[in-house]
Amino acid sequence: MTTAAEPPQGRESPSRRNPSALDLLRSLLPLTLLILLVVWLYSPDDPAAVTAIDPAPELAYAATLVDFDVLAAEGLPSGWRPTSAALTPSTAKGPHTVRVGYVTPQERFAQVVQSDRPRSDLLDDVLGPDVTGVGPVDIAGVVWDGLRTADRETALVRQEGTATVVVTGSAPLDVLTGLAGSLRPVTP
């Protein structure tokens, strides 16, 4: 026996048969708001924000291990931010690679890579296989080899004793030239 308040069994109530667009909107609105809240809470405040580090301890440590002069940037204009520093030993006796990455005042990337690996191996690793020469670049009386990568990044390369030094990145040549000119040996 059925009562007047209940629909007969096997039949849905009229309001469930044909949901309107407004019913669908009311159902999706809370879910959409929840998703937007989660995205807002987990989004970084400033996507361009980069954490600056002090590369001096890593470079001083590297200088005690490697058989070449480790170079560090000194006196860069304000706005330069070192963002990474790493020493990568291939074996206990070498070869070693020392890297320091920077963000320039123009928000471009630059890095200094030094290694006693064979020059061709280092350049393939850092710059890729398709590199073209753009000619010598004189920086304060020191001649660097100017190179252009397949990604259209500029690189400055020179031999410093037993090590190859590479200054490269997405920064323009004049900015990389300033970085290369600021490099000085680190005292262990």
C-alpha cells in the first residue's frame, strides 16, 4: 500500500527525472569553488621569486679537492642572485666539475662551469653537440672563445691551467662578459 506522499515504487519523483541547468549549476558550484580554493592555497606568491644562496662555502670546499683554481664571481652589480652551487666529482681523484648558477638583474639565467674533464666532453655536456664559433671575445685583456648553442644561447670558453671555464646562459653577451670578467680564484 502506498501513501499519497510517496511516489509508487519503481518510479522516480518528478524532480529527479529532468534536472534543469540550474540544478546542474548548483551541483557543480561547490566543487568548482573547492578546486579554486585549493589552487589558490598552493600557488606560489611570486612565480618569479628565486631563492638566492651563498656559493662561497661550496666553492671553498671545491678548492680544497680539485687540482685547478676554482673561480668565483666578485663585485657583480646589484641584482645578480646566485641560485645554485655544486661540485660533481667523477671519481675520488677526478675529473671534477664545479657549477654556479645565477639569475641576472634582467631575470635571465647564467652559469659558470669549471672542469678538468676533456674540453670537448665538457662542452658537449654543458652546451650540447651543435655549437658554432662566433669569434674571440676580449675581456679585460683575456681572450675567450665566443660560441653559440643550438638553443641560441651564448657561451664564453677559455682554458685556465688544466681546467676549462665556461660562462653560458640565456643572458645576452654583454651580461655574460660582465660575469666572466668578475671571476677570481678562490682561496681554500
